[in-house]
Amino acid sequence: PQLPHGHMPLPSFWKVMEDTLQQSGAQLRAFCQAFETVTPSPGTQPLTPAEERKVLSLVSKHGPDKLYQVTSNISGSKDLDLTLLRGQIVALLQSADTKGNTSRWLVDAGGPRGFVPAAKLRPY
């Protein structure tokens, strides 16, 4: 099969390819910027009144320095794992699991308590 630009001299062909790639790159950057303005970062998501009450109860029980926000959805796979949504606030109870594994933390999710991957939490 013939390429649509196959009849062009090589330097012209590369020029066309370069222009096309630059245009695609510019479109991609514009799309990324538009996407970032549409989706607020988890830190700026307003909490629902129910979530706010939960956060206040977690603060009063554990202190503000123990609060963490979930950075992406977590689906618990093992026993005692929690399933949480991005943006949820939890309180850190222990920065290790029962076997001493520090990549799984024990948290209080305002009722249920269980383990979550430490990598998916950030200080609130």
C-alpha cells in the first residue's frame, strides 16, 4: 500500500510529519489543561455535610494530625481491608498491619476500621 505522502521528496515528507506531530502535541497539551480545569484536585472537593460531621468526629477522636485523604479509589481485597472512594477522609490508627507491614495502614473511616494501602493516603 502506498503512503499518502509517499510521492514527496524525503525532506518535505519529514516536514509534514513534524508539523503533524507538533499540532497533535499542542492539541494534547490544550486537552490536558482543559481537563485539569474541569476536574478539581481532591484537596478542593467540598465535603458533604455528612462527610464534614464524620471528619469532625474523627478529629475529636484522633486529632487533626492523624487525618488522611484517600487519593484514589481503594477496593479492599483481603479480610479487614476497607473499600474507600477517592476524597474520603480517614484517621490513622496504626502505620502498619498486624504483621508489621508498613505499606498497609490501619485506619478509622468514621465507623468501619480496616487496612488500606499507605500509598493511596496523603495528609489532609
